[in-house]
Amino acid sequence: MTMQSRLSDLGLNYPTILLPKPDLDLQRWAVIACDQFTSDQGYWEAVEQYVGDSPSTLHVVLPEIYLDQRDQEVETRRIRTTMEEYLQQDVFQEYSESAVFVTRTLSDGTERRGLVLAVDLESYDYNPDTAALIRASEETIPSRLPPRAAIRKEALLETPHVLVLYNDPDDTVTGILSEAEKSLDLLYDTPLMMDGGGVRGRRVPLDHPATAKIVSALEALRDGSLLFATGDGNHSLAAAKTVWQERKAAGAAENDPFRYCLVELVNVFDPGLPFHPIHRLARGAESTVLELLEEKAGSLLQPLSRSEFVRSEETSHPGKREIGFYGPDSAGKIAVTDKTLLPVALVDDVLSDAPVSEIDYVHGFEEVCRAADRVGGAALIVPEFDRDKLFPTVATRGALPRKAFSLGRAVDKRYYLECRALT
């Protein structure tokens, strides 16, 4: 069996990677994932000013903050034209049958390691009852797919921000790559714009001895039918799947480039991949929200004064089986007595039943409490999700509720850099 065949059995492929030629400014080329800073237009305006007319992935993606501000058909045409120009202007250097060992230095100096390659969309399914090899870790919202799919349908290039996780507590895969690092050719080493840290990439050819070891390690990690779960960018991967299904139904060839999608594989236990909770902010019906929380959790609020709640992390942050409540008139923690319930799923169940006027998703304990004070709403603080529970939960329960967790701070998300041709 060939190495590509063994990779195929894992839902993977070593594609032809496209990277900007060495004379291009990578600090202007690499731009953060389009689904970040969606409420901070100033961030994207600063990026546009810094990039200017320089070749950049900014010009081949559409930041989601502009989805409702700009004409999508116009933007789709602009993106395709720019992709065509980059391909015709000989912007790229090709690396056939390759993966990229990526070492990302985060804004606090921590390193995250990953492997950029392509996943086979035939092996991925975002439906909750799937037995696919690659699955969604969080609920996929179908209404969010059409804008992404529309851009991909017309695209000549793709550049990845999807993180696909694998369950490797002994760090076998990246351990192999770290041992082989000195024998791998350096492709890039650059700081990242907007205080994003830095990133280094080394080529892993298909015929390098490390590849066979990586494949063997991943084969050993395969647990039943589940091997990978999406971390960041699931809706982009789901949109790619939608486009491939449409092309396949129209008679596309088995090796159609749209069958694959460029991603970064990351160990769920990587120290540079912090799991942060995403809290909920409910506006309206605060007293009803509290009543429903107590009813569904099976316990009453353990009251704290509002000042005590926000002052002490030790007393305010919920434990693994608790939900924090910070409303206009009361604050405290509620224990979740049913151990089969996920606290974040319970919170979403409450908010779906309560007559709230608006729900926001907020990163950070202090941030959500300040937001509750500002709008007069109620903050529902969910506990951190244990990373070692992710794969067992996806395998038995299916996808988690949407926005069940966040993988690190916005500035530490993946930057677009590597590309792959879709022609």
C-alpha cells in the first residue's frame, strides 16, 4: 500500500502546497482568520491600512464583519479576480506532495504545533448522528453555510484557518515532527501582524521518513470510526463539504480538487491550545432565566453579593458542575445535579425556553459581567470544558452545542498563509 493510500484511509492527503515566493512580505501576506474580530471594525480597518496593495491573503478572503456591509456578489468576483492575478503573476512557489510542520508562537510566547495538509471531505460529516472519521465538535448552523459556500464555488485558491483536532495525550505525532525538525527544510519564519506573535513552517515531503512514522502514529490513535474532530472553522469546512457534494452530484471526477480542504491538524492536548469557556449574556426575562436555571439544574442559587461575585475569581468562577449567574438583582452559583448534563447545554436549553429578547456570546468572565452591567441583562457563566472529555463526548453524544468553547484568544487564532489551488 502506498503512503498516499494509507493517508487516504485516514481521510488525509499530502497536496501541492503553494507559498509566496521569498521576496514577498509575509508579515503583510498572513492575515488572521476571517471569523475573528467580528465586532471590531477598527481591527480590520487597521489591517487594510497596513496591507495596502501588497499581495496578501486579505485580498482573497472576506472578513465576516463585512458580510452584511458589502455586496457579496461583488466581493466574490473581486476575490476570484485577485486569485487569478496571483496565479498568473507567478506569486507562488509549489511544493508537491507535501505537508507543513507549523510552529506558532502565540502572543504570550507559548508555542502551538500543527501539521498543515488536506482532509478528504468524503471522510467528514457535520451531522450529529454521523459515524464519520472526521466530525464536527460543535453544532453546525446550516444558515451560516451559504455565504461561505458561494465564495468557495468561485474560488481558484483556498487558504486554511480550520483547525482539526486529534486525541493524542502522549504527543506521539508532533513528537515525531519535533525529532525530525532539523532534517526538514525551512519554508518560512515570520512575525505576524497586529500583535499575533510569529509562525515558522517546515516542509514534510511525502517520501520523508517522518511521514511514515506520522501515519503509523495516527493509525494507532484511531478509536473506532472517530479520529478527528474540528476545533476552529467548522462552518468553513462544512461549506467546503456542501460545495463538494454539489460538484459530485453534477458528475465531478473523483480527484476533483474541491473534494479536499486544506486544514491544520493539532493535538487536542497541545499546550498552545487553551480551552476557554464562552459565556452567555441574556437580555430580558432575567428572573425567568434564573427560575428555569434552578429548575433544570435541580438546585437553588447559592447567593453571593454582586460585588463579591465579580471581585473574587476563587468564589465567582463556577466549578466543573456549576453555572454562574450574574443578574441585575442577584448573583451566585447553581450546581448541576444531573451528571449526564453538560452545563453549557443546560444553559442553552434554558435560554431557548425563556422569553429573552437577545442572546450574546461573550469571551471572558470580567467581560461578560461588565456587559451585563452595561445593558442590564443577566450573565450566565459556564465552566471550562475539559479537553480530555472532548473526544469521548463527540463519540457518544455527538456535536457539542454551538460556542461550547473557544480555542484561545482571538489574536492567537490561525493566520492564513499556505494555499492550495482549486483548479
